[in-house]
Amino acid sequence: MNNPSHQLFPSFSCRIILIYLVLTGGLTGCRKSEKSERHVQLKVWIDSLDRHSREMGIPRAIARLDSFMAVQDEKNVHDSILYYKFMKVLSHRDSTLEHNALMYTDSLLGLFEPAHVRLENPIDYSKALLLKGDDLLKQKEYYLAYRNYYKGKSFLTSIGEICECARYSSRIATISFKEENYYQAIEYWKQELKELAECRDPENFQLEFIEKQGSFRNIGIAYLHLNEPEKALDYFNQASRFIRQNALRFPREQNFIRFARIVILRNQAEAYALKGDNLTAEKLIKKCLEHDPNIDWSVDVERESRQILTQIYIDTHRYDQAQAELDTLRRLPGTANTAAAKYNSFQRMQASILYGQGKYQEAGKLLLAELETERMAKLQRNIATNSNVGRLLQQVQREHEIELAAGKDAQQDLILRFSILISLAMVVIVYLIWRNARKKALNLRAVTKLNGEITQRNIALQDTVNALEQSEIEKEKMLRIVAHDLRNPIAAMISGSDVLFWDQPPSEEQAMIIEAIQQSGQLAFGLIGQILQSDTDRKKISKNEEDLAEIVQSCIDMLSYKGKEKRQTIYYDYEKAMVAVDREKIWRVFCNLLSNAVKFSPQESAINVNLKKRSNQTLLSVQDHGIGIPEDLKGQIFHPTNDARRTGTAGEQSYGIGLSICKQIVEAHGGKIWFESASGAGTTFFVELPD
């Protein structure tokens, strides 16, 4: 029956909340100021200076900007943001001004110390944090860099600016790539593409063009490092199509767009070379090396292109052309300061050329020296760059949550200083939240208790089913033993009837009796055969395409309450896996393994469940940190006996037959089940199922 007072009160509270939102929105709106026309003109002037900065030189561009700002009166915060951001960009373009670039970042961040400035300029604030993170990363202050990245992304997420989050995903992807964690880098670049899809500023060349085509290209490069040229080509082709389809949208950026096409050509050539299609690769790389007078040529791109062409000549045994190309490569500007990795690559190509020319001794010396240099460089690189992205990001996230919890009291104190109307509204809201939370807590406790009882009954029912199946197996085994033992006397009976009248023919009546004996014996043989083959019926399964991740989750949901009684935590990491299985039987396997993990794990321990896709298989692992399996029981775990049964850590009863049934079900699916364990150190069970 509906209570009218219950209907009226939520309506009243909704009105109070609406009044609160309107008032707070009005107060915030009052603080915001529109950008002046002069600020817009300043932005246009800086954009023009940016396009011509390389022509006039960086020091001159900086001097012009400083002069322009010096004559401006009443500079506001928006003007200062533009100034520091562009000075940061100009300083980065001149390696001698690197220290100045760091100072400009700190000055830019200082502008956002007042909270209202951050709220009025959220995008600029997030970019400032991004720049600071980049500076810290160059200084190898990995923890502080990730902290700035996380802080910036959390701020953007809190205000719904998903588009700008793409810059942070790109940074983390780049770091993962440098650490040679290519699959993780690919996932972050794909996440960047999803976030870029949320962008709604068609005039933003950086986000709408540079970042998107760059993400496609970077994913392709990662696949090249994973030796998967087909996937790499797919993403390079997507990047090429994207450039072609969007080039006309940005007529003022044609210089960069033409250069982007050349870079994609080089990447495609590298992918074709990795596939072994040297003819196509050579055509593309020569097209890439055709200097376009309409763009600023990059020596780095030419160096990398000629390096690919040199390797193509080596692979096609054109050693004289390879030597000439390598000599040209070494004469390029800046080659003397080439990084160790590229220098080693030059040495390796020189060794290959000498070997192809029959100069084996010289080639061997070069190759040995290059291998030793590469080994030492790799050791140094691992020491310098191994920052463990995942662990540091988790640490930053935990500390951020602690900061949020610590700042909650300060935020409440600030709210108390609002007007009387807002204070009253907050009291009503807090009361409603408290009342609803209290009701939810009571309901949750009741549901938890009920689920716990259901779980206990399900576990008991599962053990009962296992016991019944074991009883059936033992009964069937006894029946088969008896049937097997009957074969010999029946065979003797049939054979004996054949020799009864060996010396003289039987009478008609005797022949009928012998025939009856033999027919009865053959019938008995058929019956015995059916008994001996009855085990296959139990192994018959009915397969359908099922989501294994969902089946495992249902087992975890059922058993999580049992784990909570022992204050255990179940961690579940999975990938979507659609596999043809008998759902009911495979569910029993997963539940049995998880139930054992809970049963044989101590209080307050962790259980890790992982479901991963492989090439043609799916692997489930259930890892506990419990009592383990002693050496003398390992050989009996999967036997259909109860010799291996043991009591759980909380005195739970075990029949010792569940794993035997699991093995029969898994093998009936064409899969494998095994375990790794040490007494007192925990156990991990593995189930491998074919697709």
C-alpha cells in the first residue's frame, strides 16, 4: 500500500536539491569572466609567430614575444597563460634553452593556485599538469611525473572533459612503449582513440588531426616491434586514409600534413620489408626520399628512411648499393651524435655488407663488437628506464584516494560557510542520504546473511552431488569387475559346447541344446560389453557457445560470501572468451576449483582467478595461498578415490572426489587440467579448453 507522506517528502527534497544547484551554479557563473577581444587578438598573433618561428629563429621569436607583452597594459590571467605556454614551446625547440623551459612550466602552474582560476580554465590547467609531468619524466622523476598525469586526468574526468584525457593516455602509452611493453602501449593508444572520439572542437588541429593519426601510426609501430607486419600495415593504412580524408579540413597546416604522409610512407615501407616484400618496400622508401620543396625536411626521417633502404639492399644481396647508401647515411648532418642504438645498427649493417662481400674476418670483428656494445647498452637502458608503469600508477591512485578522504573534512567546513538557505538545504540532503544509507545497510546485511545461507547450502549440495557421483562410480566399477570376471567362464562354456561332440555328430535334440547354450553365451557376452562400455555415457556432453568469463563470475558470486566468512578476498582478472562447452558441467568444474581454494586457504588470504585467451585456447587459473598439497598426495589428487581428502582450514569436510569428476569433464571437452603446488605455500589449478 502506497504511503502519501513517502511520495510528498522525496518531491520536497528534489525541490531543495534543485534550488541548491541553481544557487551554486549562479555563484559560479558570477565568478566567470569573458575573455576580452584583446586576448583573442593575442592568440591570433601568437599563432602567426608560431608558424614563422623556425624561419626567423627561436631567440628572435622569443625576443619579439617579450617585446609585445612588455607594451601590453592590464594583462589578465588568460594572457599570462598564453605567454607561458608559448614560451615553453619556443624553449623546447632550442636545446640550449632547456632550463628556461622548466622554469616556464613552474610559472604556468603558479597561475592556477587559486581554485577559481582552475575552474575557469580547466583545459589550460590540465595542459600545465601535463607539461610538468613531461618535464619530470625527462628528469627521470617517474613517480612525480605519474602523479601529475594522474592528477590532471582525475581533474578532467571530474568535470566531464573526456576529450582532453587523451593526452594523458598517449603519455602513458609512450612510456610503456619505451619500456618495451608493447601490448600495454597498444591498449593505451586505443584508449586514446576512444577518448579523442569525444572531442567536439573541429578546429583543434592538435586533437582532431595530429593525435588521431599519430595514435594509428603508433599502434602500427608497436605491432612492428611485435613482429606482426600485417596488423602494422592495417593501422598504417588507417592512418593514411585518415590523413587523406581530413587534409582539406586544415588548409593552414598543409606543411605538417604533407610531412605526415611521408612519415606514413616510411612506416609502410618498413612493414613491407618485415613481410619480405622488398620490392614494394623499396618503391615506397624511394618515394619517401623524394624531397618535397613545400615542407620542412626532417633529417631524422631521411636518416631512418635511408637506414631501411640500406637494409633492403643487404637483404637482396646488392652489397655495393648498400655500402653506398650506408656511406650517404653516415654523412648526414648530426650522424656523429647519433644515439648508441642507431650507431649499433650502422655497425650491424656494415658487418652484413662485409660478410656478403666475402670479408668474413672483418665482418666477424664488427659483429662481435656490436653485440657487446648492444648488450651493455641494453643493461644501462633497463636500469635507466624500468619505471614499472602499472605499479607506480596504482601507488599514485591509492595516494590520491587518501588525499580525497583527507580533504573531505575541509570541504565540509567550506560548505558550512555558505548562506543559511544553502546550509538548510545541505542538512536536508544529508538527512535524506543518511536515512537511505541506513535502509540500504539494513537491507544489505539481510541480503548478505541470506546469500551466506544459500551459499552454504549450495556448497553442501555440491558436496552431496560429488558423493553421489562417487558412489555411482564405485558401484559401476564393481559391476564392471564382476562383468569382466564373468567373461572367462562364459567363454569356457561356449568353447566347451563346441567340443562336446568332436568325435561324433550330435543328435537333433543335442544340437538344439548346444545351439541354445551358444546363443545364451553370445547374448551374455553382449550384455557384458554394454556394461564395460557404460562409462562413455557419463562423459557425453552437450556443447553450446558460452561466455566463460560470465560462468566464472557466477561461481565467484556464489562463493564470495563463503570467502567473506574467512575474510578472504577474491581477485578476478579476465578477458572475454566465447567457447563451446557444456555450461552445467563446466560450471561444476569452476565452482569445485574455487570452492577448494576457499576451503584450503587461511583467514584473510587472497585468491587470484585469471581467465586469459590464447591463440586457439582459453586458460583458467585459480591460485590460493593456502596449505598446499603434500608430495605424497600429488599423485592421488585426480584419482576416483577418497584417499586424498583432507579437512579445510576452518574444519570444512571434504570427500576427495571432486577433482576426479573435474578431470573427467575437462577431458571430455578435449581440454587439460593440472596443478602446481608446494606444501604450505599454496596451490594453483589450471584448466585449458580448446576454442
